[in-house]
Amino acid sequence: MKYALVTGGSRGIGRACCLKLAEAGYYILINYRSNHEEAEKTLGLIREKVGDGELLPFDVSSQEAVEMALNNWMDSHEGSSISVLVNNAGIRKDALVMWMKDEEWNDVINTNLNSFLFVTRTLIKNMLLNKFGRIINIVSLSGLKGLPGQANYSAAKAGLIGATKAMAQEVAKKKVTVNAVAPGFILTDMTKDMDESQLKAMIPMGRFGTPEEVAGIVGFLASEEASYITGAVINVNGGLYT
């Protein structure tokens, strides 16, 4: 059985990634922190598509919680390993730097950047032993361009881009690829408080993207067809930034 873990998989881009990978034949481990109802909904949608999966709740910002959950899963699935990892979990706590609180900075860095280390480090050994793995990091336009009011989020996503490029070179010989997907403005809960009518005027395509358009790239990067692509950052932003 082929296993894929999607962090922050209960809603939005994470849910779309779960569904796309289920279509490709993966058994999906749906990670979430607290929204059990939405995670159950995602699992139900997977099963409607003749796929299957299970819920794997843990807080990605906590090293202890990550290692406990993943090690317990591996112990109870002896001989199995997770071959696809989508590091998608993320939060925003926007504020201008002059007014940003320590916890607003630290919470975003821990959830969006440190989680990459905690989750990936726990799973990478088996990928290397099996000589196959796909690590796909969901970054952001903010990490490439920087957006005012998002110094914490931009710093985390820029750091994740750097980590993607570095790690790709570390594991390439073992047929493990590490890539990043950088969405622009996508119709999710994370962007629902933004002024869509004003922002879409800046986008050459004139609209926000959909989670499914991001998941399509994730599905490709997880496939055998993408075996020679690593260390890449693929923009999904309607031409807003290239």
C-alpha cells in the first residue's frame, strides 16, 4: 500500500491535495490539529472517490507531538512507510513589524517553518532506505515577493523555500525529490478576510485560484513523471509574480 501524509489536510489546499493523491492510489493520512469535523469530511470525500485513508491528528508546531504521533504510526504499521509528504499546514497572524507581538512571530514560524523540520526529519530515513520519496512543501507568494503586514509569514515561507533547495541536494542520489509549490491568492479560509475585488485587479488572470489548481501540481510532483524535478519552486498565482 502506498501512503501519503498531508499536514493541515482537513480544509482548503490540504483537502484538495488529499483528494488528488487519493485519486493516484495513495492511502491518505490526514493530519489536522483541532478541526475534527472538517477532517472527517475530507476522509468522507476521499472514500467517495474510491480511495481510503485515516485521520492522524497532531500539532505540527510541537516537536514532541510530531515525533510521538508519527513514531506510533510507524510502530503500528511495521513494514510500511510514508513515501509522499505534503508539508501544507500553515497559519497567518498578520501585523506590521512595529506592532507585531512575540507570540505572533513565534507561532507563525513554528507552524509554517519549524514543522517542516519536525515532520520531514522523522520520515526521511525510511524514504532514503526505500530509495523513493516525494517531499512537497506548500510555500507562498509571500515567501518569494514579501507582502506588507506579513513579515512573519513571509519569513517562514522564504525559509521553507531555502530549506527545499538545500534538502533537495542532500537526498537526490537516493531518488527522493524535494520541491515547493508557491500559491498566490487562492480561494480558501486563509484568504476569506481579504478584499478579493481589489486584489484580483492586480492578477493578470483576473481571479483568485482554486485549491484544486494547486493540488494538480502537487499530484504531478508526487508522480513518477516528476522524477527528474527537484529543488524547484513552482508558482501557482495567475501571473501575479514570476
